[in-house]
Amino acid sequence: GQQVMQIPQYQHVQEGEDFTTYCNSSTTLSNIQWYKQRPGGHPVFLIQLVKSGEVKKQKRLTFQFGEAKKNSSLHITATQTTDVGTYFCAGPRSSNTGKLIFGQGTTLQVKP
Amino acid sequence: DTGVSQDPRHKITKRGQNVTFRCDPISEHNRLYWYRQTLGQGPEFLTYFQNEAQLEKSRLLSDRFSAERPKGSFSTLEIQRTEQGDSAMYLCASKHGTSGRTDTQYFGPGTRLTVL
């Protein structure tokens, strides 16, 4: 079945360093979404990418959707302690149901 | 606060007991999803409703699980004869519209279930 994989599973960085997480789907996606989950919290929607090759920025966060619409990345510039959490990518199982298939997430730890 | 609420936030129960969770979605959202999340994993789809109709159930949803959304508003998820493997966070999410291009789902805070 459809799978969404993320690497790395964990990343520890020093505050101020950059961070990147990568997401790969076994199938072409109509769109890809990114969520952030703080420790003890629930997933919070960050962004949705729809177009092939699309790049979107949110302050220090840069999101990219691959040309083949099967991979995506999230890059954080100059991490801060507030960036701590687990970042999930998710793709729709089919465009009719809206059901999301999540990656296993990348947990980011930031040392002050 | 996304506007999706879940109750209770935590539930501890003994193996074999039945539990029921409630989700109140954002009021104008006609789609409601249930997911299960275990430690170190992403949320896994369980089932979803469009209005009051349950349109899809995952193979993860055994016969001990049942979900309802009787009036197309709030939803309940019941687990009968709980097992220790049911321990997880149960997340509810809601979404507006039927277009696949607007798949943004808003998650509630979740119900953390611990089966002893």
C-alpha cells in the first residue's frame, strides 16, 4: 500500500544551526502537508503544497515539493528552542476521501 | 486551540472494560476523521465520516471498535473489551469541503488511553 517515509527519525542541533527533514512517498501525491507536534501536544497544520516544484516560506521555515510530487522537504534556518517538536509530512490517500497517510515524523531537539 | 474538542483528555481503564470517546468538530466542517497515534509514530487513519455517514474504515479498526456521528455533528468512538494494545492517543480531526485540493485537517487535543 501507499507509504510515506521520513528521515531522519531524530535530529539534535545546537541553537542557531539549520535543520532539514525529508519526506518520500511511494506514490505520486496530489498534495503534501506538514504538521508540527509539540511534546505532549497534537498535530498542528503548518502548510500544504500542491504544485510540482512548489516552494513556500514561513519566516525561517522553507517547504519544498518535488518535481515528481513524490518527495518533499522542510528546512529550518537558524533553529530556536521554540522549534522543538516532531514534524510530520502527510499525503492524501486519495483526493476524494481526504484521508491522510502520515510519515513517522522527525523529532527535533534544539540545545540552547 | 483549533476549535476541535475531545473528551476526555485522558482515560485509564482496566483490560476488558469498554470506553467511549467524544469529538466535537469545528461546526461548519462536514468531514470528521479518527486517527490513532502510538509513541514515536505518526497518526494512523481509523475511520471518517462525511456528515453522518461513515464512509471508510481502516483494517486497524477491529470489530471491537465502533464509531458514530448520529447527527452529523459530534462523533463518538467506542472500544469494547479493551486490550493493552489499544493504549494510544486517539485523535479526531475535522475538515471543510469535499475537494481533495483543500485537505487541511484541524486536529483536536486527543484522548490518551491507557489500558492496564
